[in-house]
Amino acid sequence: MSLPPDKERQAASIHAERIADWKGVAQANKADTIQQGFMRRQETKEKMEAARRGVKNSLKTSSSVDDSKSDEAMSEFYGTWDDILEKEFDYSDMDTDYGEESIPNRPVGSEYFTDSDLVDFSDTIKELKENEKFSAKLTALSEKYNISEREILMVGAKESSLMTNPAAKNMFQILAIPAKEAGIDLKKLNKSNNPVDQLNALEKYLDRWDYAEYNGSVPLGLLIAAPSARDKDKDFVVYKEGSKALEGNPKWAGEDGNATVESIIKFYRGDA
């Protein structure tokens, strides 16, 4: 079940305020890491040059050979030493552009503030993932059903703005009949502010449809919106234009006005 546009905008605005600050923190951390890397490499180079100068001076002062032979010996020595240094010190990553995920000490969940579909919820995702029990359960569900954590969060964002929209009953908008079939205490779930309870309910719902057997081949959003269509072709019309279900969830519709398997999947994956 999708939310009214005004509710979506209201919920999204709640999470957008600190995104710029997070980006600043991430960029500062990244710049600091790069700067430290350059400083360590520069320090190594300076030590190498100091050592070379010392060896050259030693050769010139202690050798009985003339300067030309001394220079020849030094050239050979430098070549050997350079070969060793190339093996010991790898500078190949100097020009590598590392992604956001490589930034040290980045905020939990900050990978989503560059995600165009979840950027407005990155504040909420950060708070959720800082909850160790929620984070562990999210990972467990991802592994159990072979779907990404992002897909679970996307569906939660589409259904309830991840429980920040007051119009939503529960995170995944599980309704009465499906809840009863899955053995979910819906009244208790709708009163719970514990996000772990929401994931536990999702698991019961998915197990009712033997979702693990699909091994990730059926998108989570489709199973939430139309479980009976989980084995249908992408062009299958799930809800016709003008139907009650589609009037309540107009964003499920495709270009022809009907909600097909494909158009529903696109909505939940952010492609619509």
C-alpha cells in the first residue's frame, strides 16, 4: 500500500535535514584519509632519498676508485634498489577513486545518502541500523531470502516511510487477512514502535508464502502487493484501471493505467 503524496513529502522532509552534514563528514573523512596516505608516502620517499645520499657520500669518501667508476657503481646500486622498492611499496592506488563505502568512520547507513531512492530516508535508516537487534535481523532476512537489505528497506520506505508516516499502520502495511493467515497478531503489531517487531512480522508473512524457496527470484515488493501474482509473467494484469486496489495505490499503475507484475515491481524498486 503506497502513501498519499502529501504524506510522502511530509515524511521525506523529516529525514532530509542532516544529509548535507553527513556528506560533509564523509568528504572530510575521505580527504583526511587521502592526505594521510600522501604524507606517509612522502615521508617514505624522503627517507629513501636521504639514505641514497648517505650511500653515495659513503662510496665517494671510502672508495679508492675515481668518480666515474663511483658513479657507475651508484647507478647499478640505484637500479637494484629501485627494483626492491617497487616490490616493497605499492603506489598503484594513488589514482584510485574509492567509493563512499571505503570512507573510515562513516555514519552507519550513510551508503544511502547517495542512493537517489532512499536519500530522504537515510536519517531513519541510520537510526534503524544503529539498533543492533534490527541490523542483525535485517541481515538475517537478507541472507534467508537471498534479497538485498536495500530491497527490504525500499519496500518499507514505499509502504510506510519506514514507520515515520503516521498514516501507516505497520512498516510493511500488512493487512488483516494476510496477517491472520501468517499467524501475525495484527493489533499488537500495529501498536508496536519496535522496528524488530516489524521485521519479525515480515518474516512470518514471507514464510506463509514459502518465500525462501524462490531464492530471490520474486521481488519482495510484488509479494507484499500481490502475492497471488508471484508466479505470473511480467505483463500479467494484477489490478485493472479503476479497481479499488489501484485507486488506493495509483503508483502501481503502468502507462496503460493497469497495474501489471512489471509495473508493481518497478514501483517498489524505484524504477517507476
